[in-house]
Amino acid sequence: MPLFSQLKRTHTCGQLSPANIGAKVRLNGWVDGYRNLGGLLFIDLRDRYGLTQVVINPRTFDSRMLAEAERARHEFVVAVIGTVQERPEGTVNPKMPTGAIEVNAEAFYILAESKTPPFEIVDDTNAGELLRLEYRYLDLRRKPLQENLRIRHEATMAIRNYLNSRGFYEIETPLLIRSTPEGARDYVVPSRVSKGKFYALPQSPQLLKQILMVAGFDRYFQLARCLRDEDLRSDRQPEHTQIDMEMSYVTPEDVFEVAEGMMADLFKRVLEIEISTPFPRFTFAEVMSRWGIDKPDLRFGMEITDLSDIVKNCDFKVFADNIRSGGVVKGIVLKGGGGYSRRQVDNLTELARSHGAGGLAYVLRSETGDKSPLLKFIGETVMNELCRKAGVETGDALFIVSDKKLKTEAILGQLRLYLGREHGLMKKGEYRFLWVMDFPLFEYNDEMKRFEAMHNIVSHPHEEDLPLIEAGFSCELPGTDLNHPWRCARAMQYDLVVNGWEIASGGQRINRRDLQEKILSILGIDRERAERMFGFLLRALEYGAPPHAGIAPGLDRIVSLMVGSESIRDVIAFPKTTNAVSLMDGSPTAIEPAQLEELGLIIKGEK
């Protein structure tokens, strides 16, 4: 066989067209298919650029090379030398970019053989995900995944170019940092040089990018690798990529303007989709009241309606007693749901109970009248008033939950999402962006009996809520009381949501040491511990830290939305399972005893 330098491709398998007819070319690629028809051997050659049909005529082909060609099977890597010719009339494939031509082979060489793959390399494979993850290098040969990674590449280039045009510097921050175990668990790395001491892999570059603001780099970004030892879901991985951004001398308005411009530019350049800006803005209290979730999907309606005023004095004690004790009665309407069967209602009731509801009341309105177990308790007049307030028309269904306010809204929020998916109410190919703002600064952990940061420890309180921070130190109300000043304080925190996914979180940061120490003390971190964990940041805040704010959109989630995938695993080259295992290389694994010895480590329970 000649040297590979003499067989190296002159064109890719997706490049040739009628303009190349008559040209002598060299192609390299994988055998995608082979057929022996009428004495002619046809081989489809594939690379990431496309597919080219190669035809071999045994009558004019070298016998040794013919034997090689006949030996080739799926996924063999081969080299073909031949002349581009027009396909015979009736055999043109208009669905293929190269469907009007074929290569008449003059020489054929096998560059690498392949075992029979454990699954067929086709677009719509029926292979299970675990098998595909084990043989990820084969799975990545499939066009859908190659297309996903192409879009990811184009997205990252568009993001870099846009932020560069807005005056941002891309600056890398370390992957080996000190552990600050607040929030998710850290992945820790033992130090060989300093035995008994550990680095942590960054959950995000949050504190370091704030220090870059102190250093004077007033517009920073990086495509940051973030690692969190947390339980996984379809939209989470132990390592992910975020578009980390921070800006100095700004307010949230400035961050919104840059982030919206970036999203509009990204979707226009990569998908040729126009995204309308500015995005609508809602407070946390408003989205919970209207949609029952802090990341609402606005592609369909079904907003929550408060029905408490109508039933607060009714004879149905479940409703009336709950309202008297401070609870609410709220409902959602499913258009066209009036024909729901008993089984469908029972399934929805079980779903509501799984989210903490005591039960689910309902009204099914049809031409023949209302079907509802409530009718005998509240009567027709109150029933009609409920339906009027909720906007129920003939053929619709009203589903009602009665409990404490936040719990009621959260249950209805989950029912709304279920019904939206079940009835296909989300419009495909539509992207509905929104901002959620004014999150509570703190939330109270009943089990731990302490306050926790709802988002993160560096979120700046609303300036008008700063007196609440001071008032909380002398307040005698328990943390469980919703009127406690710290329960009422709002954060200058914001999330960017699209189609029910939170794709970015950010906020105005604290830029004064005294305020940061007060927030840490509310979270139960005294001065000594604060100095031990965050001393490097606190010291930096003493040297003229400008007001600053930032945001960190998740690249994996954004690309998943762009390609229409429900799982970020489909847009990551080498993802892990929900158990944080890489099936392809078998990690995590045990390490050699000599390595443990060198690091000064002993595995508990082992000799």
C-alpha cells in the first residue's frame, strides 16, 4: 500500500458537486454502506461533512484492490482514488448534497479495519443510551450528535465574537482553588506537595471574577468549566460550561441589555431566528402567583386564578376553614378539558397528592351541565361565580387546590406543566424569554433552624431593603415567621428563563466588606470562619471594589434548547450518567496504592 501522504484526501465526502465532474480526487472516510448490484460494487463513504457514492467496476478494476473492496465492511476506514462523474439518469438523489455525482474508483485501500459495531451507526438508532454512552466514540459518528456539536461550536464562536465587540476580555480563572463548601458539594483534589491539604475544583468562578472587578478589568467573560458534586438530572452534569460574565460600574439594567443582545445575536447567527428584545420582566412573587414556579414556560397560558374571595364564606368547610387560617383557594383552567374521564381526573389527583396536595377539586363544564363533587356543597350560584372568575367556558375543566399560599401555587404550577406537556400546548420552535427578579434574599431552613441564602452569599440586598438587614439582628420574631425582616428582604438577583428552563442566574454583588460580613453572619458564618473561608475576597473588598454585577448563562442548556433536546447529554461530547459515571472510560476508578502513598491518603476500611 502506498504511503498515506499519497492517499490523503483532496476533498471531503460532502464537498463534491457537478462542478467537479472530470476531476481526479482522493477521498478518505468510513464505509457507511456497500451494495453489489448488477456486477457493480457501490460503496457509500462517510465523514462528518457528508456522504459520497463510490462505484467500482470489477471488469476494469485491479483484482487485488477488488478483493480489498469486497472485504470492506461497515465502519472500515478506507481511501479511494477516482474520477468524479455524473450519476446515470434516474439514479440522482436530490436529498443528498452530493446526490448528482459519484466517484468512479480507480484505486481502493483499507486504512483501518473495524470490528462489528455494537449498534448501527444511523440517525435514528434504537440502541439504549447506556450502550451508546459506553461506545460514545461510535455514537458521536451519528449525524444528529455531530450536528448538535456543530451548533455548539457555532454558538461558542458567536458568543465570543459578540462579547468581544462589547468590550469584554476573556480571562481564564484557575481550576485548582480553595474549598468554600457553601451550596453544592465540592470536588476536592489532594495536594502531593502539601500532604493533608486539598484544592477544590470550582463550582463557578464567582469569587474570582469579583476580584477581577477589584483589579480593574471591568468587563470580563470566560466559557468556564464548573464542577459540582450534586445529584444529577437531565439538565445537570457533574461538570458543565457556563458563559461567565461580570461588569463594573453597572446596575442590573446594564446586564439585561448585554445578555439580551447576546441571546438575540446568538439565535440570529446560529438558527436564523429573530428574538424580540427587551425581554419581559416579572418579580419572583408575580411568577409564583401567576404560574406557580420561578421558571415559567410562557409558550402557553393556563395562569393561576385566585378564587379565595368567592368561597371564603361558602358552606364547604375545607375551603372556608383554610382561608380563615390564612390559606388560599386557587385554580387553573384546561381549555377543552371538560370531557375528562374519571380515570384522567384520578390520575391528575394522584399527581397533585404527590406534590403535597390533600386532594384536587374540579369542575367539568359541558353542554349538559357541570360535573363536580363540589356542586352539592357550594351550590350552582357559587359554582357559576367560580367559573366566571376563572374564565371557564363550555367544554373546559377547572382544577382547584386549597392550602397555604406558596404550597397551593407550587402544586398548581406542577399540574400546569404536566397538562401543558400532556396536551402538547408548548409550541415547537418558539422561544419565550423572560427575566425573574426580586428574589427573596434569604430562606429559612426549618430542619436546620437557620437562614440560608436563596441564591448565593454575595447577592446585594435591594437598597431600600437594607434597613431590614439591620432590623433582623434585634428582631424577636422566629425565623419561621414570614414577617421576620430577613424573610422580607429582597435580593438584587435575577434569573433568565426560556421555555421553562432557567438558563442563567446573576445579580448585583456586594462590594463592601462590612455588608458582606453582616450577610455571612446571618447565614451563621462568624468572623473567624468567614476569614478562614472567604478572607481573600473580604480583603480585596477593602481596596476600593467598584459596584459590579454579572450573570452566568449555561451553555449546555442553551444549546439543548437550540437543538430541541430534553437532555444536555445530547450536546456534550463526553457526558456522564445520572450516577456521575463515565461508561466509556470507566471513571471514577480506584487509584494505585503507590499514588495513595504519594498523596498521603488512606482509604477508610481498606488495609
